[in-house]
Amino acid sequence: MDTPFDSSRNSNNDLSDYSTWSGAELAQAESAADQFLSEHHRAIWEAFARQGTVLARLFALLKVADLTLEQRLDCFARIAEVSQGLQDSANGFFELGSQPVVARTLAEAKI
């Protein structure tokens, strides 16, 4: 049986420092990440799809030949903002799922 996560021993440390976690805690973190991503897959997909739709609209706007320089620059700025949001979201979800997996793999390799 897995031992419950003991957050008190990490109260002064960054909880993402997986080097101090036990094998059971790493497996539990991996399972929790998998469960979270599975349970929220639709909402995650919808958020990315909405951002993709916004990007598609901005790309279409760039096709307009008579945009002013200010309008084009505004469009580029908005594309950059949405793109940064997409990247931040993707990186966050990737880290959520991958960090416990990588930490567990490294811990097992040290054994």
C-alpha cells in the first residue's frame, strides 16, 4: 500500500524537488498527474481549440491587403500573446505529467 504524501517534511522546500521523494510518493504523483490529465482532457482540449480558433482568426486578418501598419502590428502582438499562452499551457501540462515520471525513472536508475 502506498504511503500518504507527507508535505510537512517539504514545508521549507520546493515540492517539485523530487529527489527527496520516496518511490511510493513518486508513483503516487505520477498516478495523480495521469488521473488529472485524463479527467480534464476535454476541458484541456477545448482550451487549446479556443486558442487555435483565435489564432486562425488572426491569421485570416493578416490576409487583408489594406491593413494599416498599426493594425498589422496589433495583429502580430495578439498572435504573440496567444502563442505565448499556448506555449505556457502546453509546457505546464507537460511538466505536470512528465516530472514525476522522469524523477521516478532517475530514482530507479540509482538503485
